[in-house]
Amino acid sequence: MSVSENAKRIAVIIPCYNEEATIAKVVKDFKKALPEAVVYVYDNNSTDNSFANAQEAGAVVRKEHRQGKGYVVCRMFADIDADIYVMVDADCTYDVSAAPAMVAKLVEENLDLVTGVRISEEKEAYRFGHRFGNWMFKKIVSVIFKCKVTDMLSGYRVFSRRYVKTFPWLCEGFDVESKLTIHAIGMDIPMADVETRYFSRPEDSASKLNTYRDGIRILSAIILMMKEERSLLFFSLIAAFFLSLAFILGVPIIMEYCETGAVRRIPTAILIVGILTCSLLSFVCGLILDTVSRGHKEKRRLAYLEYKSPQDS
């Protein structure tokens, strides 16, 4: 069953910031690989010829003035109406020829997300710092959210309409990839991976990524999403920390009381009571927010179910 036979409306969506050396090739390659698709390029305040090059290549080019890839992705999700969305970076590092197979997998298996898992033997394409960071983040997410994650930072993905139209987060920078993954996990939607080749950037283009800055930003985003999606676990860990601290401070006082029958470290005892109160409050906050979070998840799930699946749309 091919995608074209089912007359699916396919949109290729490409965030773009200063990619004049590569954007035209990416657009042309996708127009060949998915001739039935409309290719959209959203320019994010580029200071080079990215906008003009994308237009000349045949893309529908629009602008997003708020700086940050997350803003661009959320704008594309809101503006573009299609049955299937293929998102890819504009840097010419992903294998365009894999797109038809990824789209077909989404439709044939009735999925909502197919992620292009990067496979590369080129050290320049996938630097050690990025490999290690991706490995670390996917391990953290796997433990926190109890799921298997293969490549949570891939910029090459295929989405269903119901995934795109129920994506809830307002994003800013490169942490949008982690939020795309965790949204799928939190909604428990059907998804799969497809291995795709990953290439090094052309010599005349430069990466916008900063390994340490973006790594800290992504880790912060994961922690915040843990607070939102796993509230009870998040605040229980904080409660456990305070409880452990109170225990460490309290053992000497308890031992002294058992030996002398008196509590001489009054300030420390008061501090311990305060810490225990913080522990209890953290746990109660976790219980309350977990209930609220479950209610929000149910609303998002109902909104998700209002849209047809890829096979039915």
C-alpha cells in the first residue's frame, strides 16, 4: 500500500537559519523523493541568502521572527495543514532517500511518529561529544519515563496529523527534539524507528550547535518535563533528599539524647524539624500535581482521539 495510492497530503517542513549553502539541495532532493509533497521552509531570521535560495528551489517559504528552532517547529505545526508531516534539518546531513520508506511505515503500521535514527561512520558528522550526549540523555529519559529511546535528538522525523495538532509545548531552542520524544512517550502513542544514514556537513556550511550550552539546555528541559509528566516521582526525590538530610543531622542528636536524656543542640533540632516539614510538603505537592497532571493527560488524550489515524485520514 503506497502513500500516493491513499492520496495523503504530505508536507515536508524544514526549519532554516543561515543555511544558504545547503537549503536549495535539501528542497530539490525532497521534491524528487516525495514529488506529491509540498515543501515548506520556515526561515528564522537568516542573515544570508537562505530565504531566496529556498524560494528558487521551489519551496513555500515563510518567516518566523522569534529566534529559536522550537519556535519555528511550533509555528510550522500550527500553520500547516496536512495528513503527514516530514520534518528535517536544512543542513543536508540526513538521507532524503529514506523519506518514502519512513512515510510508508507510518501509514502501513498506523503510527504517529517515525524517527530517523542516525547511523554514521563519519567522525566529522556525528562528533563524540554529541554521541555521548545523545547516549546520556536517552539513558536518563529511558529510566525516568520507563521506555526505550533510540535517538531522542534526531532532527529527522515523520509525524501524523493527530500528533502534530496535539503537540502541547511551547519550545525555544534545540531542546525541541527531546520534547517531541517525551510528548510521544507521555501520550503512549504508537511510534517506531528507522535507521538512516547521517552525513557530515558540506565544507562551506557551519553548525549552529554548541555542545555544552545546548547540552545543559536539553538536560534542563528533561528535568522540567519530568516535573510536568512524572510529578510524583520528581517531588518524591526532593522529599527523599530532605528526609536523608534530616536523618544525617538527627542521628547525633538522637544518640546524645539516648546517652544523656537531654537535647543540647536546640538550633539543630529546630533545623531538622524545618527540613522534615519541607520533605512532607514536597511529597504532598507531588501527590497534588500528579493528580493535576493525570487530568491534563486525559484531556490531551481526548483531543488526540478526535483526529483520525494515518490509515483513516
